[in-house]
Amino acid sequence: MTRLKFSEHMKTTSRETRLFCATVAIALTGLGTASADTAPKMKMTTPIPDSITTPESVDTRLGTLNFFDGFPDDATSEKIYDNLDFMRGVESFLNAMPGASMEAFRKGLASQGADDNQSILIFEDLMDSHSLFLTGNTESIYNLMWLDTKSGPLVVETPPNILGFIDSHWFEYVGDVGNAGPDKGKGGKYLLLPPSYDGDVPDGYFVLRSPSYGNLLFFRGFIENSSTATAVENTKKLLKVYRLSDADNPPPMNFIDASGREFNTIHANDYEFYEEVNDIVQYEPNEAYHPEVLGQLAAIGIEKGKPFAPDERMKKILTEAAAVGNATARTITFKTRIKDAYFYPDSAWFTGFVGGSYAFLLQPGVRYLDARVLFHYYATGITPAMAIKRVGVGSQYAAATTDADKKPLDGGKTYKLHLPPNIPAKEFWSFVVYDNQTRSMLQTDQQFPSIGSDAKDIVINADSSVDIWFGPTAPEGHEANWVQTVPGKGWNVVLRLYGPLEPWFDKTWKPGEFELVQ
């Protein structure tokens, strides 16, 4: 009889017994507690706080949940477990997104042949909108390479005058190279060590330790005299990557010109997302990432050393979880409720590094979860150099997704934006326009969907202010100061200041808002 459900047991009893049992059940569960007022008072009976008991039924967003004296019925158990798996699927999407983004980078580089520790993609003629990169730019020479230390430590010799970093497979900061690194832009020899490496570490290197085998090396060279030639030549001549064991006879480098190539480096926003994350979990040691996140992944079937093979029920749940996770990340990014994200009151301009923390810490020891989601859904590249205040050095970023009336930027409309006099950029400033869907450069008739102070024919007002127009067609007389948009598509924009000056940091200078012209 103990194997029968309660309801089935009730059917097998006499009418009197059923009435008795029902009376006891009601007395025990009551209207919100296992009522001590109606239950038999036993020798050890004491008052029970209502707050620690479970009602007979609870109305929730999952529907009505039913319990017999705290024990869930079958329908309630099914709802709870479906919801638990769904919640963990959504949380896994949000918390493992940095890794998925990096895995997409790895696959994108591999698709172009840059996955062997000797090959690097170099955008010799700059990046244009053919390539799918989260908020890439059109003003510096991108260099990207996948580093893998599974076969031992790697030596990385860098060229001078670059700004770059190495990030782990889970997209966490490992170290800076170049202008913000210990070589201070002079070029240097770095030694990247594998996880838990306990071998000898020779002298003469800047030593970096990564928690993962796979790592992204990314650095930017700079345009000089309107040309990419010097930066490209320095990279081809001086960049070397080789195993420490090959230091006496390094293999030759393979430089792949990626300008104009069509390939993707952005993580999936559907069920495939979980497959991308599973690839990382299987390849990297568990110690490479946070136990809590790996626990969430394990709860949905992604666990090191085990196949990821969800059944039909679980795959359906994860498909929906990816959709809701993507919608959540998209909303946090494009319509953020993080007040600290905005540079100015009642303004559309926001930062990707909320609170100025590259580790996304709300306070020491407390992760700012929504801030991390905002950054990783929108952009790439984790380094303190992008987040901290450095007057006249490096770069600063401000993004906008809405106009002056808080309405989303519409590719079928024309907007005007005013930059007040004395734009606080020691080196140069620029705008790059992005597609809301891909968060990559907007694909228009213009090769480079951007404009900046380095544009040859840009019109600067007499007081040093600048007016820029964004729209599907150039306003008459303002062709030189116009960036094209696409009717039927939403867009967003990033303002970059290279060599940002004090008026940017103390906010005595601020960019205008996007004013609707027509």
C-alpha cells in the first residue's frame, strides 16, 4: 500500500475512512500551515511559526503548486523540476557567456587558419563590416591569435607601440602586453605558463600564468601618417610565438591578412550556445573557472568527462532557456536599468565597464552580475587598461542605443549629433555604427561605417566643435560628416576617445544626444 499514491489509496478505503483521512489532511495543512490548532496535541507539541511551513496550495507564476502536509504532488514536482532546469539553463547562459564568446573567437580564428600557435590574423587594411566581431573598430590594426599551452609554456615576443592583452578561455584577464604592459610599448618577451605549471621558469621574461590552456592574444597597432604600413611591418618582423622548448630554433610565423574576409566570431544565441560551452568544459581543467558556474552547467548536463546528450525534454527546456537568456542579456545591454552605467543624468551615453571594474565587482568580493552581462554581450577584451582612468593614455568608450527622446535608433531616420568644442582626445576620436542584431559593424554601402577626426575631409566648425549626421541618405551639404544607416534596421554607436583628456573624466565635456532631424 505504501507504493500507492495518496489519491489512489483514498479510493480503496471505506467511506468513513476516507472522510476521516480528509479531515486529518485539512487539519494538518489548513489555509497556510500545518495547523497546531486542529491537529491532535501531542506530548511534544509546541507552537510552530507560520513562516517555516508550506501551504496546502500556492499560486505562483508556475501555476498552482499543491502539497499534502508539505509533500509535493506529482504535477507540482514536474513543474518544479522543469522550472529548476529552465532557471539553471538561463543562469548558465548569463554566467557562462564570457566563455561562449571566447570559444566563438577560437572557432572564428580557426576557420581562417589561426589555431596552431604559429598563425596570426592581421587586418592589414583595417577591419570592415564583412567580419562579424563584437563592436570592432575601423581605426586600428587588429591582430588576433589563439594560444594553446597544452604542450607546454609559450614564449610571445611582441613588437613595439601596440596595445594588447591575453585573456583566458573563459574570457578572464591574464595580462597586458605593449603600451599598457610591463614592456611599456618597447616590445618584450613574455612567457605564458599552462595551468598549475610547476616547472622551471627561466629569467629574462615577463611571466604570465593563465588558468586555462587556451588563450586569446589580441593587440592593436596604430595608423601612422594615414597608413597601416609601419604597424603591419613591425608585427611581421618582430612578433614571434613559440614553445619554450623550441627557444633555440623557433618555427616561422604565418601572417594571415584578414581584411575583407567574411567570418564569424560571435557566440550562438540558441541551443548551440550550450554546445559551445560544453567544448570549453571538456577541454579545460575545472580549476579554470568558478565552481558555482560549473555547478550550474553540471546541473543541465555539461560536465567534464561526460557526454552532453540531453533528452528530448531537456533539449526543449534548454532551447527555451537560451531564448530567454539571450532576451535577458539583450535587454540588460540595450535598455539597461543599471543607473551607474550612464555617464550623465538623462543621457543615452553609457559605459561597458560599470563602476570602472574590469573584474565587474560591485564591491570587493561581490560580482556585479548585470554589469558583466552588459559588457560580454556587447563587447570583447578584458583588461584594466580599458576601465581605469589614464589621462592622455589608452582609450575610453561611450555607447548609445537610443536618441534624445529615449527611443531606439532607427536606420530609416536621420539624426544629428553635436560634439562641443575642445573634444578631449589627445590622439583622435571616432564613431563606429553597429547592427543591433550582430553587435558588429553595420553593413551598408560604406566599407567603413564610421567617422572620426582622422577622416580626411571631415568638416570641423570654427569653434572646434563637430556636427555628425546619421541616416539612410546624406543630408545635402553634409556628405563629409555623414554615416549611413539602413532602413528597417536598428543600430547603435560607440564613441571612442584615444588619449582621453581630463575634461572627459571630470565630465566638464560631454557629447550631445542624437537629435531626430526627420
